[in-house]
Amino acid sequence: MFDFRLKVFHTVASRLSFTRAAEELFITQPAVTKHINEIEQYFKVKLFERDGRKIRLTPAGQTLFRYTTDLFALYRNLEFEMHTQADKKAGRLRVGASTTVAQYVLPPVLASFHKKFPDIRITLSTDNTEQIEQALQQHQVDVGLIEGRAKNSAFRYTPFLKDELVLVANAANPLAKKGIIKPAELLKIPLLLREPGLGTLEVIAHALRPLGIKISQLKKEMQLSNTESIKGYLQHSQSMAFLSIHSILAELEQRLFTVIEVKGLNIQRDFHFISPHGDTGALTNLFMQFALTHNFR
């Protein structure tokens, strides 16, 4: 229902990468460039500027990105509203979510869902990715939301939301002004890590592999069981940690934390819905569709 060129622009603007946009949209990089050029010719403005190997939005690009964000949110809401005009919805839904999703992503979704469907009672269970998968397999939850990579053939994995794991430091850390480090320097930095069995640790290990770095080589200062503990520790320490960008937005705004870039390291991941194969049920489908239409800023 919408111009695909705007979708291409929005994806490039979100990722600030022509390559990642091409991979996400399953088209070639020259095709991405062609669509961007056509939009620039139509509006007679430049949308991106190159800064070395990176790109950034021009003022015109920032304006278009604001409008495409609102436009696609309206399209998602339109699709959802048109498909939920029929019956009154009621019942009980059991959701299981891994910690990061449950703490930093789901609360506004659940509040909006309850406001729209007050007769649907939701219970939320929180655990690590492996435990959520087990709960789903044992029919203790109806649908799961996890971080990490799809690996269990017993489930259907549906991408929910893009996330990025970033290296986070106290804003007073001496490396904060430097802003970027080489992979070899990462091996010297004391790190706070989560416990084994978490999707976060698995994703970090997978991303470090092309750089020739193993999790076991990292200098572990301490192992903490949750993100809030790590954030509290970082405020009183010169150590660092890999955290979801969704979990530190408030601290970045307050300038308590800073993000340190590791050259050549990009830790992108999807939060996934997981559900059994086959018919997942009307309430589960309703909740998944609602969450997918939520406008995350």
C-alpha cells in the first residue's frame, strides 16, 4: 500500500547503512542506491552525507525520516484496526519474555494493549531465553518474546523488533572521549557479563567470532544476573558492559553513560516472538499483531 522507495529510505536512515538496508530488504545494494537517488531527484534535495566510511542524514533527510516514521506507524495502525473491527475480544493470555524485552520493551505495549482490550487478562512471566523456550514447550505460556538467535525447530520465530548491543561505559571513563577502540583493546577492558544461557551472551559471542575473539578471552570483572545491576555497577566503576540500546536510553539522555564503538564490531539482533508451529490461537495472533504495530521511538 505504500511506495517501496520510502521503505528503502526509512530502512537506510534507521540503520545508517546501505549494506544493512539491502540485507534487511532482500535487495541488492545498487538497487538501494537507485531508490535513494530517485527520491533525491524527485524532491531535489540530498538525503545523506558521507563522513568517511559512514553516512549521516542531511537536514532534509532528517525531515523525511520523521515523516516516514509517522507514515509507517499510521499504515501499521490502519492494518490492525481494519482487522480487529469485528468481535469483542476477551480471555486470558500468558506471555513469557526474556529479561531485556520484559523490562525495557514490553511495558508500554502491554499498557496500550490493556487500554484497547480491557477484557483480555495478560500474565507476564520473565526468565532467560532458554527458560522461556522450555515454558512454551511445556505449555506454561502461550507465546514467548526472546532475545537471541532462532535455534529450536519446534518453534516458529517471528521477528518483532530490531535491537543493537553496544559497549557501554560510565561517562567519566577515560575512553569516553576517545569514542572508538580497536578489537585488541577490548581484550584489556574489564567487562561485566551476564550468566550463560542468555540470548545476549550468545549474540555477543557470535558477533565477536569474525574478529577472532572468543568470550573466554574477554577480561571478566564480574558476572551479574540482570541489566539493572550492571547499570548500577557501571555508575561506580571503570569497567564496561555490552547492553541493549533499549536499556540505556534514559542514561544516555542524562549523560551518565556513553557508547564506545569497537572498530569492525556490529552487534545487531532481532527480538523474536516464538510460538508453536500451526494455529497459535486468536488471542495470541491478536497480541502479536498489536505489538508489531506499536510505534517504538
